[in-house]
Amino acid sequence: MLKELVEYIARSLVDKPEDVHVTEVEGEQTSVLELKVAKEDLGKVIGKQGRTARAMRTILGAASTKARKRSVLEILE
């Protein structure tokens, strides 16, 4: 559920939605979502001063609280 949410948001932001890949690494209490986009779309996902990335993390935090699991978003280069 959370993986699809991050993927949907990222695909809506970038110019090359086919290059958006989200990998979920499950831990005991924490789930790490790794987001990989095309190099030229990295700025769009991060946003000015990291605002877009912070907003995505806030949405993910709210959704993961509802799912009773802690989730972390990592944006990979």
C-alpha cells in the first residue's frame, strides 16, 4: 500500500514516469522505501530546499501511522 502511494506521487511529479522505481526493504519494525528516478527528474522529486521530499515523507508518515508501521523514504541518486 505505502509503496504504491510513493510510486503514484513520484510518477505524477516527473517527466519520465517509466523510470520511477520504488523498492521496499522490510525490517522488524521499520519499512524503508527506496525511491529511484531518472537523474534529470531528481530535482523535481526533491523540490526547492527539499520541500517536495519533506511533503512526501509527511504523507508517508501519516499513511504508515494508519497502517501501524514506521516507514522511511530514501531518495536514491
